[in-house]
Amino acid sequence: MRVLLVEDNARLRALTQRQLQDAGFAVDAVGELAEADAATRTETYDAIVLDLGLPDGDGGTLLRTLRGRGAATPVLVLTARDALDDRVAHLDAGADDYLVKPFAAAELLARLRALLRRPGQALPGRLALGDLGLEMAARAADIGGRPLALSRRELALLELFLRRPGRVVTKAEIERAIYAFDDEVTGNTIEVLIHRLRRRLADGGSRVALETLRGIGYVMRDTAA
Ligand code: CA
């Protein structure tokens, strides 16, 4: 799941980005309205976390632009404590939820997950294929109930495949789901990541296989099915 974080306070931006990444999201983080606008024109996001007070304008402008373009991307607005009227106005303008600063990371994550669970968005509590499972809130993978230790990127990769069991996932889709702007994706980064995940599944005794379709992409299958 890819999230755009728009927040001009550098410290809060870095902290929030890290918290979202730890929760398994690929995060593009920007500090200005113009950058946010450009990002939404070139990338597709599963959700946007939007601060309203930005140095080059009001975050609400982006919200109206997005809805004007017909984008249904869930938007969670970050707002100051004293701006109740603004909140109502922004919900009217197409925000899906708001959070008052300062907020706890746990609350931001809970709200985001709730937005991603709404009709049309699919974020179930648990994804599974064969003996392999992933608890979404805890970001914990298991093979037949036995914990499977995975890195943050391996978990994001597993999530992508578990969302599309038996279907082809292309390299471009993996890049999009896992890497944010400032990550360096070299030629074989994805192959290395796939190789590691495949080995962890095999070491854990899973009957789920991650197959390579040369020149096309990858597919995850339950070999016992
Ligand atoms: Ca601000």
C-alpha cells in the first residue's frame, strides 16, 4: 500500500514517515503543496495524509483538485486543534477523515486502516494463501501458525502477493508498491528481494511457492491446491 504524506514540518514528516513505513506502507513524503500536486499526477496512491497549513498554500486546495479530477483516493487531513470549522469544511470538500495535532502514531495508523477498509478499498484483517498468513495490524507473517520473521520490505512484498494469489505481479507493480521516491531501486533489487522471500518460505517449510515468469513477472501459488 502506497501512501503520500504531505507535511511541511520536517521533524513531524520524518517521524510520521518512519511510523508509516514500520506499519508496512511505502511512503512518499513531501513538504509543499506543489510537490504534492506533482506527486498525485504521476503516482497512484492508496491513501493521502494531508497537512492543511503548507508554506505554498492550503492543503485543502489539493483536496479540491483531486476530487475535481474524480480521484477517490482516501484523504486523511491533519489539522490544528483550534480549527473545528475548517475540519467540517474539509470533510465537506471531500476529506475522508481528520486528525487533530498532536496525534499518536497508533491513532493515525488505526484511522488509515479504517479508511482503507471502506467499501471499494480492500484491507482485510488477515491475508492468507495455503499455509501462509499475514496479520495486517500486527504486520506478522506465519506459516501454519508458526511465526515467520520477515523484514519490512519482505512483508510488503508478501502482502502484495497475498492480495493477488495465483495472479501475475509485474516488476513494475512491485516497485510501485514497495519503493518510495527516495529509495534507490537498482537493476536487480527486486530479484534479490524475491529470492530472499522465496528462501524464507522454503526454510519455513511453506507449501506456497513464488514462481518466476521470465520477462513477465512473478506469481505466488499454493502448490497443494
Ligand atoms: Ca503545517
